[in-house]
Amino acid sequence: NAGMEKLLWRRSLQLRDKQQAWQESCEGRKVMELRRSLPAYKEKDALLAAISQNQVVIISGQTGCGKTTQIPQFILESEIEAVRGAVCSIICTQPRRISAMSVSDRVASERGEKLGDSVGYKVRLEGMKGRDTRLLFCTTGILLRRLLVDGNLKGVTHVIVDEIHERGMNEDFLLIVLKDLLPRRPELRLILMSATLDSELFSSYFGRAQIIHVPGFTYPVQTHFLEDILESTGCRLNPYNQIDDYGQEKMWKMSKQAPRKRKSQIASVVEDALKAADFKGYSPQTQESLACWNPDCIGFNLIEYLLCNICENKRPGAILVFMTGWDDINSLKEKLHANPLLGDPRRVLLLACHGSMASSEQRLIFDEPEDGVRKIVLATNIAETSITINDVVFVLDCGKAKETSYDALNNTPCLLPSWISKVSAQQRRGRAGRVQPGECYRLYPRCVYDAFAEYQLPEILRTPLQSLCLQIKSLKLGSISEFLSRALQSPELLAVKNAIEYLKIIGALDENENLTILGRYLTMLPVEPKLGKMLLVGAIFNCLDPVLTIVSGLSVRDPFLTPFDKKDLAEAAKSQFSRDHSDHLALVRAYEGWKVAERDFAGYEYCWKNFLSAQSMKAIDSLRKEFFSLLRDTDLIDANTATYNVWSYDEHLVRAVICYGLYPGICSVVHNEKSFSLKTMEDGQVLLYSNSVNARESKIPYPWLVFNEKIKVNSVFLRDSTAVSDSVLLLFGGSFSKGDIDGHLKMFGGYLEFFMKPAVAEMYQCLRGEL
Ligand code: ADP
Ligand code: MG
């Protein structure tokens, strides 16, 4: 052991010398100069002192002040200077893959090193980490996985949890686990970093932990609301028909033709439109008003108009556009490329910034464009706090972000773009004032802004908890509800109960809430439990190929496009892929066709012809590989013999596996003279999304549909569905492990009474050995 210690000491000395040499080198000095200009640098000594004296420290500071790139680096540098370089181990978690990757890259280059030397990263299925890596940036999920095998985080000296203000589910979860761990590891240091000032909550959660604030500075930003923008374009606003959906031309035309209206009149029209509303989380009046202003009201045309206007008439400076998601960004980008000014690469550098962009594109975002070229970045809320683009002077804010919400009462998740909070809106505006005074265009009226919530609800309060509950169990953290009651803000009891009930029904937990074998396998797959189950069953039944496609397809955005003006054509194109009342099997055929076309370098044309998203197809392709390698790790399949595919052509079997995975997402098909209606037990009548292949049929020759998602908008809608027969439901609905038979029967028994033919029900009970 003494020999080992000596070795580490020598290694630490080497690291110190190396660091010193870099800092004294010419390039190193240049970097230091840059770093010294960041606000975080001024607090360096205070920060390090606080961290050495307290087990928990909370650091708040405006986005861009240098929290993420500097603070972990300060700790690393001071450890190396104190000749502890070879024994320290600093982990810094990020809510998103992309920030873990881009930040580690940045920090390594600031230290004059290659990624994977002293600084590395690790995200799902990817990483860059070497023997000497002492500072590791990883996603929160990766640290949670590590806790799975190493509950005491042996050897780790510092844990930094970044972006806690976002209140993501994983981060809230991690904080409970770490809070339990701290007394067992008195030497461990925990540092929490937040971009907003509401650190009191976190401080009191950790027994009045010390808060350090990094003061920042921003230039004033002029704010324009929708009514101001509309007035300056001279357009009249009639919310019912004149400001139209994304992609429609009216707005653009209107902005040129319509007569100028006085501001007060416009405001009153806006308010009229906002009278009748129903939107969750707000007071009844504002609810209705907000519902009118759905995201589509913003109009791509308005954005296009504003971008042109800024490029032609305003001073230089990058433009940052906040959109709701990847799909919007892509469609908008396509539209802007067709614009003679915005699509001209000599004048405009058009970039996207979202969670799934390529790393080559990532770097471009930080680069300054050539003189005379205007940089425009279309971003999701990732650019709100995680990624700082330095030269932004103009911000366009659509006011929405895609977020999941969860209606515990109906046990129905909703994924909809919804209004951001006031805090987010301020963050977005702040992006414009980092280098000089800026301008922020809010594409929504002032009265809507006034109705925004102060803060966003933490994710743990607005998403289904199934995966989280599974994780709690796999980390052996005891009773689920007891554990969750110790969260920063605990989820509703009903939501917890629903999740546990669901996990019992699908057979992941037994009666006593213990993880079953199925449950244990599910925790190894980073997808929703039902999709994980489908994968496992597909592997066992040797029909893996189509199941991989289905699960990947359900994890990306819908590959079947339905452009507004070509809805009919698109839906007809989709139903070509369908032969037997299944959206899932239609997806399999569409993907297989694409694969063939892709081999002939005709993938793009194929997508174009069939109204498919080429990007989604590519995403499916790479997810399939990911899932396959994870399954191989579970040892359920033997990658050498490929027996896992011998039944892949058998659509009946695949249909059964779909049923196995999606159960209890099931509804009954009730036929009447001309058509059919659908019912579930909880919701009564439900409807199909219009782009489902089953929505185009007048008859479904099966008594049941299984579906993977229901979403409540006004009515309850089912996304993709597959029709199944009685026998398939009997044999593949639910889990047949012994422990959960009760929960399963309860669920199924309800269906028996409600919908099933007596003879079938009898048979079912017989098969179960009950009669
Ligand atoms: P915070 O975490 O406080 O929001 P960061 O540490 O992320 O701040 O960023 C500090 C500064 O470093 C910002 O000005 C940001 O623009 C810059 N920066 C971060 N990453 C890069 C990069 N990859 N390339 C260039 N500049 C970067
Ligand atoms: Mg940061």
C-alpha cells in the first residue's frame, strides 16, 4: 500500500508540473486571459474556500457567467496544485447528452489537452474517458446508473449537479439519493449549480447549505410583444382565422395588405380572442385564453418576416430563435432555406441547436461568422441556459416549450408544447444582452405573458412516474412512496399509486412491490417500461427485427409526415404500407422499404415520395443498433447465430408481441351499421388520430385495438394502434408471472365484464385454471 501511495504521489506531482507548464505557455496564457474575464473567475477563491469548508455548496449565477466550464475546472486545478491530482475524482452531471459532450470538449481545450486526458465525458453508449480522467462530465442518468453498482460512490471526491433550476426528474431524484449518501461519506463534496436565483429551496433542503452568488452583467434588452410587432407590420389581427397555422401563407400576405390598425384596437382583439379558455395549471379565465394561443398561432411566416427585417434593417449581431422542438426547427429551416435572402449562404449562416444535433454542427454555433454574414440559430430551450451563444443580439421567442404533463386523475400523459414560465421568458430575453444592448421579440401578446406561471412545475410533478419507480426499486431504495416523500417537492400520492399499479400490471413489480426478473431486465433498457418489455419479448420469441423497428420508431418523432396542405395524400401514402390494421406494422414496412432504397442511395427520394421523414428514418436506424447492443448485453439473444430473427417475417407473432408490450393500453372496438367506435374502461369513448391507418377504415375485423399512447386534448385520442384478436389478447395481454396475477386479473376482469364475449371470458378463466 505504501508503494501504491508513493506511485500516486509521483503521478500527482507530474500532473501538477504539466498543468503549470500549460498555464505558463503562450497559448495557455491566452486562454487564462479569456477565462479571467468571466464573472465566475472573480469568485474563484471564495468558491474554493466554501467548498473546502462545507459539504454542500449552492452556486447561482446568470447563464454564461462560467459556472459549467469554470467551476469544475477550478476544483480540478486546485486539487492538482495541492498534489492530489491522481486521487481526486470529480463528477459533473448535465441534464442533456449534448451539454456533457460540448462542455467537456471545451474544458479539455482550455486545459490544452485532448478529450479523455484529465477531462472526459460519458453519456449513454458513448464516452471519452481515460486512465487519467479526473473530471468527468456525464448525464445525470449515467451517475444514477453508477449508483446502481456503487451506492457509496467509492473514490469520488466531488459531485457537481448542474442546471438544478430546471428541476428535471433525474436531478430531483439524484438529490434525494445524494442527500442520503452524504452522512455516509463525510469527505464527499456536493456542489449544486443553478442559473436562477431561487436557491433558497435547495439550501433549506440541504440543511441551510451555503449559497454563493456569482454576480453577472447584461446590457438592456428592448422587448417587443406580439401586438407591437403586428402593429409595426401594419397587419390586423383576428385570432380566429387570420393568424393561421405554421406553414400557411396568410400571415405573410396579410402583413403586406391589411390596413394599419391602432395599437389599442389590436390589443382589444387579442383580448377578445383570449376570453374563452381551458388550460391546465392556470386560473379558469387564463386557461381558456391561453388555449386559443396555441403554438401554431405564431406562424412561420411571421418569423420569416422578422428575420428578413432584422437582416435588412438592423445592426449586425446573431439572431437566436426559440422554437418548441426538433421538428419545428427542421420545418422552419427548410422554409427559410427557400427564402432568397435567408437561404443565401453568403449573407446568412443558418444553424440549428437542439439535443440531437451532430457535434460538427455544435462547434459552428460558437464560431463567429465572416464579416457581412448574419448568424441565425434556431434553438430549442436548450439555448435557454445550457448552451451560451456569445454574439446574440436579437432573440425571437415563441413562448412555448415542449414538455410532458401528466393528468394523474385520468392516468394520461400529455406531451404538448406549452407556455413557458416568466423565469424562462426572462432567461430567453437575457440571451440578447450579453455583448451589447439587444432586442427581444416575443411572439405572443403581453396579456399572455402576464398569465405565465412564475416558475415551471418540476418535472417530477408533471410526468408519469413508472420509469422513476422502477429505478428506485433497482437502486434498492426501499418503499417507493416513502422514498418519494423525501423529494424536494413530492409528487401526488395518486400519481405514485398509478405508477406502482401499472408496474404490477405489466409484471415488473410483484405484489409486495419487489422488482421481478422482468423488472430487473427493464431497468437495463433506457426506454419506457412498455417498450422495454416489447423488446425483451421480441427477443425471446425470435422476431426481433420488426420489434426493434417499432420500439425505435415509437421513441423518435412520428416518421409519417402529414403536411397541412397535403394531408389526404400523406394519409393515403401511409395506408399503402398497411395491410392489416396496424400502424406499428405499417412503420415496419415503411422502414424496410427505406432500408432497401437507402442501399441504392435513394433513401431521400423514397421518403419524399412516401411522406416520410428522412431524419426520423435515420434516427430509427441508429436507435435500432443501440437497442440491439443493449439486448446483447442482457444475454437474452445470441448475436452469433441470429436465431433471434427466425420468426421476424411472421406478422401474427409480431402482432402478439406488440400486444404483450402495449397491454394494458387496450380499447374495445364496437361496431355499428356504418362504422365503429372505440371505448376504454377509464375514458369511455376515445378517438383515433387522423393519421392512423385504422382511422381510414370503416370496419375493423378485430374486437380490440392496442395502443401505445393516449393523449388528452379535448377528447382522448389514441396515437398508433394495432388491431388484435381475442385469442392474442388472452394469451399475450398482461404478464403471466405468478406474483402479479391478482393485479392482472383485476384489470382484465374489468374488461371481461365490460366488453368480452361470455364464451371468450369463460375460456380465459379456464386457461387461468379458475374454472
Ligand atoms: P454557465 O454555465 O454559467 O452558463 P458556461 O461555463 O457554459 O456558463 O460558459 C461560459 C462562457 O464560455 C460563455 O461565454 C460561453 O459562451 C463560453 N463557451 C462555453 N462553451 C464554449 C465553446 N465550446 N466554445 C466557445 N465558447 C464557449
Ligand atoms: Mg451552464
